[in-house]
Amino acid sequence: MSDPAIVASPADAGTELISPDDPRRQTAVLCNLCGADSAAVVLRKNEWGTEFTIVRCDVCGLVYTNPRRFAVEHDDYFKEMYLSTIERNGRLDPDIEMLYRNTARRMESWLHPGRLLDIGCAMGHFMNFARARGWEVCGVESSRYAADWGFEHFGLRIHPVSVLAEAEFPSGYVDAAVMNEVIEHLPDPAATLAETYRILKPGGWITVTTPNFTCYRSQLMKQDWGPIIPSGHLYYFTGDTLDRMLRKAGFAEVIEFTGHASFEAALKFAREEGKLRAEDWETLRDAMDREDAGKLANRRDEGLIVCARKAVGGPLSLRARMRESGAEELEGKIVQARASDAGKAWYIHKGVRYWVTAEWIANYGWRLDEIETVDRLDFLPEGPPLGEELAGDGAPNGRGGK
């Protein structure tokens, strides 16, 4: 702490803007999840001629840049680069559209379209997409240029603020909220989640997506993994640390939808990119396999997808009642819906439906004539598909398995 450019501050420090042309001016912070001041360095990376350190809290395991700098996203980023990551010839990129559709479908498995808040909404593309599905939308975005662009092109109401509380939304104002690739940028994510909790109605849901620090690529590529951008990405979440931060904010139920991944595919990618930094990748693979033993899916995809619900304070909606009763009735079963999904079979686990193949079903000793048929399944959120190689606590009725 001898560097005069580094100043020790509380966990919510960093809201003061620091110019990007002064990268050495950094702030040391406490853990945003548990408040501890003890952490070990896990990565170092040089940006702008300055070495940044990424640490893991010794108490709770939260990974974050420390010391750090914080600056509002430049308008130049939205003027020059951003649209090329979202649009193709003036239309949504197909991959982005698929991500948006999946996010909307998860929300709509719990809620009829109501009022939606997009936190860090950029130019408003997801807001515009959700509005076309019947949602009443509002958003906040730190870049005034991006907020103005969303109004001019989509007619969207976007508050140009850097801190969610500055928008002064009433308590219980929205039915749902999304934070798409935003939480890693926030100087105080715990405070933002707490404010979101206040703004949500009882029974409301939040969806958070962010890079997954425990994905295979992260562990193989280390500091050369793409999302390691310590000048702007202040936090690096795992499913566990994001779960605990949401619960700390008050959320009653947290569900992870992060997808399954292949270690061999990640290893091939790291090698082809010339960025394999794990010296003993075989030992790493074995350790990760042991860690994932007993899980329904390994959750090692690059992107974390986590949803959380604010406790219900009044009567449940029709769809929520169906979910509460239907999920319990179907738990641990393989089922099909009568008139949808083109004959797909789904395994129901902890209130989430997972598409399974015939090979996966046979792997666990089920017969196809044991699959139950129900009227509908759209009231249950859809998790990532399961492959035949997966085993663990998701094995239907504990049968079979390898």
C-alpha cells in the first residue's frame, strides 16, 4: 500500500470517476460480498502500461480487481464499437436475438409480461425486443449518448445515471429486472442488487448474466481469457458467489441456468488461440471433474446465467400457482407435453425442465413407455440441455448411470 496512487477505501468505494488517461490512480477496496480485507492474488494483467491484480477473498471466495479504477463507459465505445456487437445490417445479430429470446422465455415462464427494468441497458436493444413481446419497459444506462440513442431510435425511456438509486424508482415498481453483462462492471454490485430488490414487486424476478470465472476457458487461459479486463471488469463471479450475493440482497430463491461445457473443446480452443496458460492441464481437468461429481450439469459454460425471486408477499399469480404445484408434482420425472416441443422429453429437477435425449434416458435405465405426458410445461423455466454423458444427483430416481 506504499504507492501514493492507491488509497484504501470501504467496499463501496470507486463511485468517484477516474479518467482512463490516469490508469495509475487506483483504489483498494474490501470484499463486496463479506467485507473482509484479506485476499490472495490469483491473476495479474497489464493494461495501459499498468499492472492490475485480481484477487480472491480469503473468507468468501469472491474474485475482484484490487486495487482498481472505475470510469463510466465512454460514449466513444457506443459511437464506434457497440452496434457492431449487437446488429448485423441494422438487425439484431442472430446469436444476440437467441440470447434475448431465451432471457424473455425464462421470465415469461414465471410472469405474464408486466413492467421490466433493464439495468445497464446500453442502447436499449433488449428493451425494444422485450417491448415487442408485450412488456412495458424502462432502463438505466451510464452513457448519455447510448440513452439518447435508445430514445431517438426506439422511443425508449432510459435514465442516464451511473448508479441505479439515482433513478429514484418507487418501491415495488417493476415485475422483472435484467442485468445483461453489467454486474461485473459495477463498483458496488451488492448495493445495486439490494436496490433492485427494493424496486421489484413481491414475487418479481431478476435475471443476471456475467462471465463465468469457473468456466473451462477461464481456468485454462488464465489472464488471457477474454473477459479478464481488470480496467473495466471489477468483479469475476462464480455460480456460488453470485448466488450468495443475491441472497444477501434479500432474494428468496436463486436458480442457475449456466450451460454444460466440454473440457476438450475448451482445451482445443486455448491451444488454437495460443493462449493455453495452465501448465498442468491434466491435473486441472481431474480436479474439476472431482468438483463436478454429483452435479446434474457441470455449469462450465463461459457465461453465468442466474435468476432470483423476491419473496411473494401476496396471492400468487395463476402461472406462479401452476409452477408451485406443478413443479412439485413433476419433480424427478421425465415428461412430455401433449401439444408442443415436437415430442421432446424433459427431465424435471428442482422446478426446472431440462431437455434430454433418448440416449440420456436409456443411460439411466428408463424405458420410453415410462415417460409421462402432461398438458403443458411452459410454466416451468427451461435449463440447458443434458447430454448422455452427464451423471450425478440428476439421475432420474437414482436409476442406472455409469
